[in-house]
Amino acid sequence: MVRNLQHDTFLVIRYVKRRLTVLLDIDGKHEWRDCIDVPGVHLPRGYYFGTSSVTGDLSDNHDIISLKLFQLTVERTPEEEKRDREVYLPVVDNLKLPGMEAPLEPMSGLALFLIVFFSLVALVFAIVIGVIIYNKWQEQSRKHFY
């Protein structure tokens, strides 16, 4: 959508009051279109903002012409101030990030016993079937009349 255009394209990223919004202007009309709007984004304090326009392929490069950063002064209650200081990892309400799943609970003793028991029964059953088939094959190979 942004390749080989005759006009500049613009991207705005806003993070205000735990809401992350991305707006695009790719038509050259100076009209913003919504890209994403995610409420409940908790970002930790004390990190820096970085950008890169490198795509890895010289035939498809992008230029970052300007970067404007603003810190807004927002009135906060003491509860909000305390809650914002306790954020150590980026978190989004009602969204599970990859690698953040809860660990699986260990199997109970009964479940482990049943799995081992039925596995052994299946193994014995396969061995018995194999022996029967081998005996039938041996019996048929002895009945050749030459």
C-alpha cells in the first residue's frame, strides 16, 4: 500500500492514557485513516523510542524524514500513578502475548498410571499380533510342494 507512490506517506503513533492508536495517511490527501486502536496498553516507564527504516532489501527501502516525540502532562490520581510505576513488562488487557502462557499443570498420579498401563497393554497386544503373524508365515512357508 505504500510502495511506488508519487507522494509522501505518513504514520502517527499515539499512546495516551493506556490507549495505543496508529493512524495512516497513504493517499496524499492529508486525511488520517485508522490502522489500529488498542485500549488497555500498559507500557513501562524509562525506556527509549527507536526507529529503523531498513528492510533488508535495497530495492524496497523507506526513509524516515522526521520523528516528533511529545510528552503530555496528564493529571493523574495517586492510584493511577502507583499503578503506572508498577509496570515492568508491556501488557495489554485481555490479550495474551506469545510466550506468556501459564505453565501446564502436572498430571495426577491416576492419569499417569492409566497412560502407562494402557501403553503397556497396547505394546503387549502388538507383540502378540506380531508373533501370530510370524507363526502363520512360518507355517505357510513349510507347506511348499516342489
